[in-house]
Amino acid sequence: MSDLATKRTAASKNRDIQRVRSFLEELGWLVTSYSNVDLKLAADLLIERSGPGHSAASAAVGDYASSNPNKHFLVGALPRVLTDETLFPTNEDIAQFARSVMDLAILRYEKKSKYEIIGHIVCETDRLDDRKLAKLVSALAMLTEGDDGTRSLIRQRKAQNFGWNEIIQELASATRNG
């Protein structure tokens, strides 16, 4: 081995030794700072929480979960879809969508922020019956599963003053027909 290779190897070993020393010092500090934690109890809690029927999500949600998974899905998906500027460039577009798909009238939408409108829609989602929830999930699926052609069609129909109900019906028939 050349002198240069030997020097690199020695320097590399010195760095590794230094990193291990730093790690052990930090580990020692961490163990000391949490010396009052009962690690046996912590292990038992982890085992109990990871048993059947327990997940991080169920532990976080607890008894607040509803029996309808559509509602949980929608609370996450609605804000993402409704903030998409290519689908909903204006507050009016969001309000028309809510009226068409959810039978929800957004009063004075032109004076509200986009996020206020979306928050109102998300909160109202919890009050929808199963039929309206299914309609909303179906509409969102059509909007989000589409490619650039779908987005282009939506923009074109909106420019032609088509309502959301007509656009969604057209997307549904296009999906059924192939």
C-alpha cells in the first residue's frame, strides 16, 4: 500500500474512533438524563399498544373515530383537492362544487378566504348522510384519478360555464365508457 493510502486509512480510522466516542458520550448523557424512566414499564406499554386492534392511528384517534371510513378519508382528501388551483381557481368554483355535490350552500363565499370555505366544507362533511358521502367520494375520485387530459377537460368545461354537476356526470360517463 502506498503512503497516501495508508494515511487515508489512518485518518479514516481516527474519524471513526472519534465518531464512536462522540456517540458513546451522547448516549451516556441521554441515559443519565432519562434515568427516572422505567424502561420495563415502557416496554410493556409498547407491547400492549402494538397488540391486535391497536395502531398508532387508533391510539391517536381513540374513541373519537366514527364508524364511517368515508368521513375520515374526506377530512384528509378534501383540503388537498379543493386547494388545487388547476381544479378550483376561485372561491366560486369551490362553492359551486359544494352546492352541486354536497347540496351545501356557501353563503357570501366571495367575502371569505379559500381556507375558510374549505374548513366549512370539511366540517359539514361530518353531517352528510351515507348517500351524500358516497356521492362526494365518487366525485373526488373522478377528479383525482384523472390524468392531465381530465384536468384539461375540467378547465375547458369550466371555461364553457358548465356546472360541477355536469362535469362530474361527464367524467363518470367517460369512465364507464372506457
